[in-house]
Amino acid sequence: MLILTGTVLQGLSLVSVLREATLSWPIIFFGSVMLTEPATLPPTRYYRLILAVIVGLLFTSQLHAGRLATTPQAVLLVGNILTVLAVPAYGALLKLREVRRLSPEIYEVSFERPLGFHFTAGQYAELTIPHIHADSRGNRRTFSLASSPTSKEIQFTFRVAEKGSSFKAGLIRLQPGRLLRVSHVAGDFTLPKDASKPLLFIAGGIGVTPFHSMVTSLTSTHDIVLLYVASDPQNFVYKDDFDQASDHGVRTSYIEGRLTPEILRSQVSDLGQRLVYISGPDGMVRSYKRMLDEMGISRLAIKSDYFSGY
């Protein structure tokens, strides 16, 4: 649309239009920062694509009607209004029930579930913790929801590194009864609509969190293989829940160290028939996606989620 508008309607050369589209700082800032602001993005990819198409068409139309014009500011405002009308944002206060240490490095925080809090297994939410001496990473974080969508509790599970953020340090020091702001429930790392599709879950460390939400939400039998990988066996958490999920067809294997093609083939004989979910640190996710690609698994058969480790 931008090329069509510039070359046909405005009579500009193709080179000048491409230069404006790729090198103009206002356009880059509009497209890569303002439009993708997490607080105003729709919660799923489907609605994000709709927003992108609407904003793109309006922005490239270059319409002017008196004092009204499709400036970046006006177009972004229209897009945000449409998003709010189509997919209202959710925000609430969560009341802390308990902070549990599940392993030497992994903690779980659980909250009372407020009315109207809905999510799909595998999604994430944003927590805000006002705290003094906040580091440069700020006072907001997104965490995958560890609890089932039908649970009466809201749970988040996370790893605390030796030099962790002030946010996590503040979170594990909170006392029961403390109220925290939760917002922006979103994410597409969810179970497929076709429950008959065989699945392979590959979890790296704390990346097991969304899988815990998924398997504890199952109410019927599925064909799921979960490969839970951790460098330290002490950091395998929720083992009882995963073992109980065998009643719903979930077969869990615990792998210490690193997942290799040989281990993968020995654990999953029908790998090429499964939809693969990978969750964990970014480097691990990229490495395993590359490994699967070399094993002949289509990228279309892989869904991934990564944890930045803040």
C-alpha cells in the first residue's frame, strides 16, 4: 500500500518511496515501538494481524479531510480504540496467598483468583510490583501462568538466579495478603483445537511452566510426550502433577543435561507425526529448533515460547 500510494498516487520514484519506508525514523518508531507496545497489543496473533492490517491501510492511505488526516498518531489512536472495543483489556488486583520454594532456584507464588480472570492454558500475564531500589529492568514482568484455567488459584513459577533482578528479589519477599496488579493476559502458546493431534512438549528448565498449566487442565485423554530437560535434577519441579497426568495420556521423561537427536529418537518413535512445542531459555529454544530442522521436522510443525531469564 505504501509503495502504491507513493508511486501511483503521489508520483514519487520507487527508490524514494522505499528509502522513506525503510530509513525514516518516524515510520520505524511508529512500526517497531508504538504499534508493538505490549500494553496496547491484542492478546493473540489473530487479532494482532487484524490490527496491523487496519493500521497499515489507514497509514498508507494518506487521507486528508479538513483538519483530519491519517497521521501516525491518529492512525494509532484509531487502532487502539478498535482493539479496546473488540478485545477489552483486563486488569485486576491479585491477593497473595503464598510464596513457595520448589527447588534451590525455583519459586512459586500463588494468588487468590479474582472474578473475571480468564485465560487459556499456556498464556502469560504481566505483574507489577512497586518496590524501592528497582534496577534498570523496572517494576513490570511477564510470567507464564503455571496454574490450570479452572483452578481457584493463580500461580506463577520462576527461577531466581544468583544475580537476579530486584523485581524477583522483591517478589519472593512479599507477605501473604499483599495486593499486586496483574494485566495483559495474552499469548498463542496454547493447545491445538484438534485434541486428537499427537504432541511433543520439550521443556528446558523453568520453561516447563506453561506445560504445567496445560497438562493440569486436561479433562480427556491426549497423546502427549513431555521431555523435561534440566541441568540440575534438583530443579525438576511439579513431578507429582506430571506423573498424575499420565491418567490423561501424558508420558513424561526427565532428562538431565542436554537433549540430543539420539535421545529424542529413543523417546519419540513417531516424531514426524507430532506437533512440537518448545519452551525454555531463548538460546535453548533456538538450538532445539535448529536440531529439529536438521532432523527433517518442518518449521510449521513447531511452536515455541522462550523465557528471557530476567
